Amino acid sequence: MRHLDSASEDLGCRRGEFSRKHYGSVELLISSDADGAIQRAGRFRVENGSIDETSDYTPGTWRRTDVHLENPEYHTRWYFKYFLGKVHQNYVGTDAEKNPFFLSVVLSDQNNQRVPQYRAILWRKTVSQPVTGNSIAMNVDRFEKGPREILNPEIQKDLLVLEEQEGSVNFKFGVLYAKDGQLTDDEMFSNESGSETFDKFLNLLGDTICLQGWAGYRGGLDTKNDTTGINSIYTVYQGHELMFHVSTMLPYSKENKQQVERKRHIGNDIVTIVFQEGDDASPSFKPSMIRSHFTHIFALVRYNSQNDSYRLKIFSEESVPLFGPPLPSPPVFTDHQEFRDFLLVKLINGEKATLETPTFAQKRQRTLDMLIRSLYQDLMPDMPKNMLNRRSFSDVLPESPKSARKKEEARQAEFVRVGQALKLKTIVRGDAPTSLVTTGLCRKEPWESQSFCSSFPYDIVCGDSWGQSLLVATDSAGVMLLEDSPTLPPVQVFDKTLIVKQMHVLEPQDLLIARADKGKDARLYVYRLSTLKRGIEERQLVRTKCDSRENKLEKTKGCHLYSINTHHGVELRIVVAIRNKLLLITRKQSRLDCLSSATVTGTTDSPVEDFQYIREICLCDSPVVMALVDGPTGENDHMICVAYRHQFDLINESTGDAYRLHHVDSNRVNFVAAIDVYEDGEAGLLLCYNNICIYKKVCPFNGATPMIQPNTSDFHFSWNQMPNAIVCAFPYILAFTTDSIEIRLVVNGNLVYTAVVPELQLTASRVSVLAIRSYL
């Protein structure tokens, strides 16, 4: 048993914190040149940290754990790293529209965790799609013909060419020096040298290298004849090589006022840093000052000598998808190393996001389509010789049939030899990608695991955290309390006569809610935590099902599912599903009221009387997943999200009216979760099914009826494997599969990390602790 200890102060989805305003608002930016003529009007998203710039700032209060490279797997040369030089299979086929595609599959032990993992790359005209998992389900339309394996080892060279179209794993960024008061690009590009503070900033970014004879990533600079300058700034960050095009290091021409050579490099960089001298009262840089249709992101950096700090502001062209990390509030950095980490991660994520814009994506798609078709045509004449027709598409074997063992071993040996030679040649040539998925910063991540209980002999059905301990329901030994210490033995709270299937520990309300037994005998039980704790401390007899008679919520007989509202500070709401009927229950009394009432009237230890039944709602089918959604006012605008059949519906708690939220276009649906998240005080839902996750904002309409319509903030993404459970741990969303934890950002669904954990089972999720069971 292990738990994941979060460095963030809250591992719940915090109301009001999920806001796209943290990532900037779109503004129309216009500026004029020295003569007053308008330069260029453009729409940019402006990130400037907190809206309230007057708020007190305490250095170090922002969470450094939120700074991560996004989508590391999708920007790693998978074929070069995981396939080339190893035994793997490559297939070719055509889809229903006669578009050719290639498929590469390799079987390996992922991260030496004794977990057999398939990795696959689907090469098609739209995009090359990497997938990993203990089984592979590729999203390919109906095949025109069954894919066939390519025997010729030279196919590896062609697939390397395809992979190079994905974009570089290394990056080139512009760095433009601007003196105080400079407002045009001609002025900025004409600075022959920088200041002492600018040189200090360059030293923070990376190392000064001599370009002549440089053997690393050159970012388009001349390394033979010094035509692009003598020196440059270079660094390696988390496996990515970064070359900076520094304006004052590029060639300067006194005769050329526009400094074409400098603009040729910096103007063709997707991301540019503008280092501007002067204080905050001076006229500030705007993207419209730079005449470039290629640069999509500007990072404005200002240095404050009074407190030795850097201030950051980000401008992103409006077509660029949201990318993190969000700027701290205010965006001031007194720790220079933390500023460097934040800035480099922000720049890398920004360029990755820009490559997803229509302009870049369409260009990449056209090139990839052309190369795939050309490769397919080249293979056609030698089809019989270079294809393996007898081995089916699904028969990806680590070993060949015995009858052909020797011949197959010889073929594999030649295949590996060619692949390793190609890999070595690419490395020697200096074109090998350096990005490493496993490379990370030397700091504690919020998902680092710690041992909770070294050995636990029972299978866990469900659980929840109770203080620093864990309350778990087992399959055969009742309910037990596990202390946060490997040396302390488990304490039995209920014996095996009470079969608990679902539970919530609500410490602020001194309450344990549990759904116990099954079928017609199932009930919802409620207990006071203080009573249970007193029984444990006084070593009273273990409670049985008979001892819980007074703890039953009677109208809940036959329930198969329940859900509670996440934000139950004022009023706890419970919705109970009994087949296709929903029963709404509330508990309005605060714990303080309950204690005073118990003292005066001498009520029992059972909190059953604190609950009241509000109404019943009939559905068209039995729900599989439920979530309560708090309305903005709390006056007849609360909702219930339910999943059944092939759809997610919203149910108005007051009227029982149902509204279609999302229809699932799939023959088989595995509903996983519906999670309430709040953006700018408005309700939103993460709808999770199969390996899909969809974010939908729910806008209240006329105070009661939710307005369900497409929203610009809606987005969706796919998990690499089919999750069994999903937890929102702001700013992350975590998917738990049978052998891995996949961690993405709530704001855009981008992948930040995948942890391999054999035989994984989520037990509980709560503030600062995720408890998981794994067998290592």
C-alpha cells in the first residue's frame, strides 16, 4: 500500500481556482510608430498574473510543483527512442477511403517495472499517433484490406523520415534587447550591445558558446563561417537542446537601418523573449511593435534592481491553444533559478502549443500525407517480396512459430543490425533527438509515492482518508483503520457482517457515510466519527451489522449508488440511486448545532435524525455514474449529472427536469466519472468514459434551467489507456489504470507525466493524500 503525497496545499478541485483568466484574456493590441502611423493591429492573449496588482506579495507562495513540460510523450521521437535498433513489427494498409497508413508496434518491459507494455505509432495523413498500454486499440477506420507486415529492414530509414515531420524536439528562441523608451522594432534591432543587466539575464538563460565548429543543435545558425555571429547562447533543459537567437550577438550593419540579418532569424522564431529596460512606469512593449507574421508568442521580461527580481508578461496570438504554467500572482520572481525554470518551461510549452494552430498543423499534415503516399507507392512494386502475408495484423508475437524459428531469428538479427546502424549514423551526424521522457527536475513532484502499509492481506473494496490514517472496507474482514505507520497493525472498526461498498469520511461534519450490503438489502448508513473514534480509543467491541440498526437511512433500501456534493460547507446534499429512482437527502444542521442538541436533549450517537428527505426523481434508466453540481446561487439551481445508456444528462434538483448534456457515439460505453469543476464561479463538468474526457461548461439560464450548448471553453482529450478511476487534483487530473497513473492538466488536458505502477488500485482520494494499493 502506498500513498501519493501532494506538495500542493489542496488535492481537491478548488472552487473558483480553475479559471482561464489565469492564462490571459484576449485583447486587441494596437501601437503606432514614431510618426504616429498605426503599425499593426493584432489580437493577443495577455497573461499578466493577478488582476489585483495591489495585493500583497510574499515570495515563494506560488506552487513550483505546477511547472511542468506538457505532452512530453507526444514531443519525443518515439520511433528513434523506443523502436529503432530493437525487434519490432511494421505494417502497411489502407483505410476505407483508400488512404495509406503505416503502423509500428513494439513490445517491451516499460521502465523495468515488470509490466509488459505495447507501444504503437499509427502513421497516417492527419498525424502520427503514439499509443502505449498493455493492449493496443488504434483509432483506424474500417480497413479496406487487412494490414500486412513489412519485412524489408530498410523501412526503418523511411519511418525515421516520417518522424522528422513531427517538429523538432529541440527549440530556437529569439531574444530581443530593448532600451527604455524604444517602441519600434527598428530601434530595438539596432542596439549594438546590451546592458549589464541584459548580460546577467543571458547568463541565466544558458552558456555562451563559440559558433565556429559547434557540434550540437545550432538552431539555423552558421557554425562554419561566422556569418550569423561569433557567439550565441545555448543550454540543455530536461533533455531539450535550446539555442537562443540573441539580437546583440547577431551581425550588426551600420548601413542597414532595418537590420535584416537579425530580423531574418528572430522574425522567424515562433517564440521571442523581449528584455526591456526601464521601470513599470515606462511605456511597455506590445506585439504590434514587431513586424512579424511568424512570431506567435512574446515573453516580456523586466528586471527590477531594487529587489533583484524579474517580472514576466506573456503575449500569445489568439489562435494558440492555452498552455501552462499559469503566471504566479503577481508575476514577480525573486529566486532567479525558479524564474529560469518557469520561463524555459513556459517557452517550450508555448512553441508546442503553437504547432497545434491551424497554420502549422495544416502544413505539417500536407507534408506527412505526401510522404506517406510516396512511401506507399514505392513499396507497391515490391509488395510480394517485402510483405509478410501469412502473419495477421493482430499476431504481433515476441517469438516466431517453431517451424520458422531459425529463418525468423536470422531476419530479426538483420533487422536489428540495420536499425542500430541507422541509430548510430544519426547520432554521429548530430541529428539525434535528445528529449528524454524520463528526465525531470531534481525536486519533489506532487505525485511522488510513499509507503503507507508495507503488507495488507485483504482485497480492498473502497476507502477514504481519516486524518492521516486510512479507513478501508475489505472483501472479507470488514472495515479497518490503517494508521500512517508501517509498524502499527490495522484496527478493525466493523466486522465482516457489514459489507461496505462505498464510503465518505467528512471530518468537518463529524460524519461517516457508507453504502453497505447489496441488492434489496443495501442501505445507506451514517455514523458520527467522534463516536467511532471513542470506541477505538476505549477498545470497545468491534461493531457489527446489528449494532448499526439506528444508523440506517430507512428510505435508502435497495440503493446501488450514491453521491455527495463536493462543496458542502453550508449544506450537505446526498443523492441516492435506487434502480431508476433518485432520492435527494440533505443535512442542514452544522456539527456545532448537533453537539449542542445532543447535550440538551440527550439524543443518541446516531446522526440519522439530522437528515431530511427532500424529494424523489424518476429517471428513464438506472444511473451508472452520478455527480452533484452546485448552482451559483443555491436557490433552486442545483443540478445532478447522471450517466446511463449512451448519454450524460443534467437533472434539475428542484423540478426533476432532464437535459441532454452529451451523447456517446460508441457501441460500447464504459462510464468512469463525472467530476464537477468550477471556472470563474460557473459550474463545469469533466465527463469521462472509455478513454475519453470531455470538459463542458454548464451555464445557468433564468436562474434554474441549465443552458446546454457548445461553448468556446469546451474541449476534450484521450487517455493513453482505459482508466478505472479518475481524480481531479487541481491543477491536475489523474487517471488510474491497472498498471499506471496518467497525469494531465485540467485546463487543457495536456499530459505532464505517466507513472508505471504494477497492479494498481485506487483506494481513496482526498486533500493532500491519494491512497493506492499496488503489488510490487
